[in-house]
Amino acid sequence: MIANMTFHTEYLTFRTKSHREYINITPQVSAALDKSGIAEGMILVSAMHITAGVYVNDGEDGLIRDIDEWLEGLAPVRENYRHHRTGETNGDSHLKSLLVHHEVIVPVTKGKLDFGPWQQVYYAEFDGQRPKRLIIKVMGE
């Protein structure tokens, strides 16, 4: 017998104060799960922009600064990206997004986010100060 699958969708909009920002969205993901009423399933959390990302990691401030420095070292702000020939100035933001990835899937067990002890969901903004959206898609039964 196949159970009835339930779907619940929410959108978050961010307008960061900084060009790069890392925002803990675990409370919003958990709230979407609560609204959905599912007990078993998964949640897709996906940035809807190509200069932002979503990741799961520890919420410790020093680590967040380390992640930011690491990403800047791999894809530094600079003027000579080929992408800039189009009139854009955010080549590094696209590369940082590729490194972080644009989405995660979070398991749901017994109505709760099924995380390890330190795991949190983060929205990573690499080209901020303008409205950007993210989708939370809860799926399960």
C-alpha cells in the first residue's frame, strides 16, 4: 500500500545588509516542518539565485568566519573575471555559490529535523543588499 504523500512549500525572502552574509535559517525550516504536519520524509531547502547558497554545518561564529575566509581565498573579489565583461561585477559570488552549493536535503524523522548534534541550516548570501528568495519544500507523510 502506498501512503499519501504530503507537500508543503514556503518561500523566504532575504535582503541582507552586507554583500556577504551567513544566516542561520534552522528555525524557519523547523517552523515549515511543523506547519506541514509530516512525521517522516525530507525537506529540500534551495536558494533561488545563482549567487547564493544553502549549507549544513555548525553554527559557531569562529567557524562561520573561517568558512567566509576560505571561500574568499578560493574565489576572491577581483576585477578580472570574464563574467565582468558582460557588465556584471559579481563573478566571485557565482563561484562561491558553486563551492557551497545551492541546496540541501534535510531528513525528517518522528516529526523533527534529523540532524547530528551541531548541524544547522544556513543561507549563504554572496551578492546581497537586494531581495533574494529561497524555497523550503517539505515532503513526506
